Amino acid sequence: MSSLITSRRYASALLSAAIEGNFLDQIIQELQIIKEVLHNSRDLVHVLQSPVVKSDKKIHILEEILRSSVGDKMLVFLKLVAKKNRAGLLPDIVDEFYSLLDERQGIINVEITSAAKLSEDEQAELIARLETYTGKKTRPTMLINEEFIGGITVKIGDTIFDNAISHQLQLLRKTLVSSKA
């Protein structure tokens, strides 16, 4: 079974349990702590992914590091993940949890790239149009690409809307070259 499918199953089970048990906010906060710990400690991630380190040792390490930061329910979940030899998937499980949570709440991540910084009004108008288009709330990430002559690109999931002038010029060049032939 692929690690993505496995991570999604653990994340889904945690999300379902948190919703049913009415402790979703607590789990969200604790997962943010875990995400930061994993992000700041590559050594911890390597230990969790190592097949040489036994699951009992991984459980002990996770308990020592996170005991003061997370609640009992999260510790039980972490022990289960480690006991099932899935501790190496913990970063992916956290990411999948947030992905499933966003999906449940109707939130999509949108990456907006422009040639120059958009004003607050331009950002608000663009985000409003994207929310109307998708029918969902958006979580925008604003980027600047100085290689653009002008215009913007918007990435929603796997779909890219490219309205950059440089892209339009490339399309024009292709059209002109193909019409000569």
C-alpha cells in the first residue's frame, strides 16, 4: 500500500475520532505543535523513518519529546502509529490531516503569482472572484515572479490559469511559427 494512502487513512481516522469525540480544536493545536517539532528536527524525522530503530524506542522518543506539549488522546494516537511501524509517515499524516480538514471545511489553497505586488484591493477582488468561481473559501498564497512582464497565474490544485503576458507572448510565437509552416 502506498505511503500516501496509508497516511490518508491514519489522518482520516484521527479526524473522524476528533469530530466524534468533540476535541477537534485540541487535535488541530497539537498537530501544529507536532508539525513544528518535525519541521525543526530533521534528526527526529530520520529516527522515525529508520527501520533500524524499533517501534518501542520510537514510542519512547515521541513520548519524551511531546509529553508536555500534547494531550493523552494525541499520545495514544502517536503510540498506535509507532506500534504499527508507521512513525516515519508522521509528517505525511499531519499534512493529510490538514488537507482533509480543509476539504471538510470547504477551503482550497490557491497560489497567485504576479509580476508585481498586488494592492490590497486587487487581492481582495481576485480572491472574491476565485471564491465565486470555485464556490469555496480560499487560502491564498501570494508570490511575485519578476520574470513575468505582467499579468498573473493562479494555481488551484492541479489546475493553472496562466494569464501572464510572457505566457501570452509564447502562445503568440507558437501560433506565428506554426502558421509559417
